Amino acid sequence: MSIESKKLNSRKIYNNHELASKGDRVWCEYSPSPSGRMGIGHVSGWRVHVIGKNISSAWYDHGIKVFYGKKNNKESFMDAIRLCKKLTGQSEWVLSPFGGWVSKFTADKVGFKVTKRFLLDEPDK
């Protein structure tokens, strides 16, 4: 557990969901495909979450938009970040202490140390 995550834990923020709830309510994270029998039906990919909103029409995604691909698949990551930008209007995304990506707005509002940034500087479509 990182120092930043311990600081957030002391403020009753234990995961990306609770972190995003303090900001613009959107986050993106990678979810690997588990091995073994329990991994049936779960495919690895970048997942975009919006608190209180269903952003996927597929019943099996449970309201989360999934961009399938491996963690190092840049296109899947870019698609996920583009959707995050579309949902929030935020171009700058930062790595959260819990391993997902949240907007710089959320990071500033909560006040954690940013270690990695990603700026989506392409024009809106």
C-alpha cells in the first residue's frame, strides 16, 4: 500500500469508486481476465465507470463500458480515456493511488500527490 493510499484511507477513501465520488464521478481502470473456472465470461480490458449512470447497453457489462484488450493495448486505453473525456470534459487524467485513472479535477479536489499524468490533447469529435 502506497503512502498516498494510506493518506486517503485515513480520510475514509479506500478505492477508485470512493475517490471518484469526491470529484466528477468517473474513473477508468484495467481489469485482467482471471484464470481458472471463475474467469469464464470475464474478458480483460479497460473499464470506464460512472457512479449512478449506466453507460453500456450490454446487460452483461453491468452498466460499465468495457474496451477489450490487454493492459498494454494502447488503442483500448485511448478509447477508454476518450470516453472519460466525453463524459466529463476533462482532458488531463492522472493515475490514482488505487491503480485506476481519474481526472486531474478529481485529484485536485481530493488532494493526492500525482505520480503519473496523461493528457488527451486531440480535438473532440
